[in-house]
Amino acid sequence: MSVNKPYKPFIIACIPAYNEEATIAKVIIQTQKYVDKIIVCDDGSSDLTGLIAERLGAEVIRHERNLGKGAALRSLFKKTKELKAEIIVTLDADFQHDPADIPKLIKPILDGEADVVVGSRYFKGKPFGEKMPKYRRVGLKALDRFVNWLGKLPVKDTQSGFRAYSLKALMAITPAEMDMSVDSEILMRAAEKGLKILEVPIKVSYLTPKPSKHTPLYHALQVFSGALKFASIRHPLIFYGVPGLIALAIGLFSGFMAIKLYLAKRYFSIPFSFLAVTFGISGLLLLFTAVILFTIISILREQYLKS
């Protein structure tokens, strides 16, 4: 009498890595317990990161030079699609993430409750991990609030790179950003496509053996600019059109006041004239930008739907 074995999905762990020879071995060995395959994207490392990963049985994708986390994730997503992964898990190579949390991340996907699961460093509003530095805590909260407001996301920890994706999410999302803003971009794309997003608490360690490769300010600027770019492309009429109308209204009002003063007192107001020209031209440029972008995006969407 045969016994039907429980269904087990094909799970791949994806690890973007850049000069992580000190920790990559520990990450791979611990992660192998919970997944079927590990793929490391060696993003232009100058050390032994890629070689160590290969020796430990991971498949390695190599970039000739450092392109950024977004480019690494794009290469990893592409490879997992080719391998027909059913669930992928992304985690950092510096061992800040605990691979033992992987079952917790994939469970909502197995239960059909989510398409994207984010490992959250916040639990009841507090950092969920080992001594998050205060400056990072303040910066992350500011980034999280900004990205949540811009993308209308149901996620507290928008910058966490420890995530799980279902096959549906994997096929629907192709990262475009090259840098650290990719984490925000992926969530905004997922929300736009109506994918179910869920958070689960994870353990995080900030006791890394070396400093971060990017300053907090540099990281923040990348995230802010990436999120703004995504929003501007997705909603050009709102992003450019509304400020354009406001600027044009200010310009027209200033022009009206300048003409009124001249007719009443024969006084040529330089401040009102300057405001009228500056805001008027700015408003028109923003409105033209909104209309042109909206037209281009509409044409591209129609072509995509027809293909």
C-alpha cells in the first residue's frame, strides 16, 4: 500500500553578495537546511566571495563589476524563473538575517495567505533584533513612512531584504532599479499588481564584522529618489500635473497683481512680474511633462496588452 508524500515546493534561496567572504560561508551552510537550491549573485566582488559560494555547492552568477543590489536581484529573479522555482527567498550575505526564520517566511505562501512575505524588523512598533543603532532606527522609520505614504503599502518594514516570493509574485515582478531602492520598488510593484503582501517578525543581528558599504545618507537618497521615480512614472498626471496646476495658478495670480498695480498706480512690480514668469513657465512645463508621460505610458500599456 503506497502512501502519498506531502507536496513539497521547489524552494530557491537568492543571495546578492559583494565582498562578503567573511560571512558568505556561514550564510550558505545555515540556509542549505531550509531550501532546495542556493543561488548567489557575486556582484563584482574583489575577494573570494564567489569562489567560497561555489565550493559550498551554491550556483554563482557573476557580474564583471559592481552594479548594485537591484541589478543583483534582477539577475537572481531571472535565473529562478528559468529554473521554475515555486518559492524564492532573498536574504543578505552579511549574516544579519537568521536563515532559521526561512520556514516562518514561506509558511504564509504555502498556506495561500500571501504572495510576498516580508521579514519585519519591527514587532509592536519596536526594532525586532539585536541592538539596532539609533541613527539607523531613525533613518529607517523615516524611509518606511515615506515609501508607505507614496506607495500606499500595508508594510511597516519596507527596507527589509529578507523576503519570500511565490511563483505568482516571481512571474509578475521584474526589478528595474539598480541600487538599494530596489526593495521599495519591488513592494510598490507588488501592491500595484494586487499581490497579497504580509509581514512576519524576524530576528536581526547588527553585530557585523565590518561597516556598511554605504552611508545611511547615501542609502536614504537612493531609496527616496527611486520611490519618487517609480511614483512619477506610474501616476504622471498626479505627480506632475497637480504641482503644475498649482504653479500655474500662482503665476497667473502674480501676473494679475502685477497688471493691477500697473494700471492703478503706474507701478511696475518686479517681484510680482518675476513670480508670474517663474511660476507660469514652471507650471506649463510640469503640465506638458504630465501629458507627454501619460500619453507615452498609455501607448506602452496598450502595446503590452496586445502582445
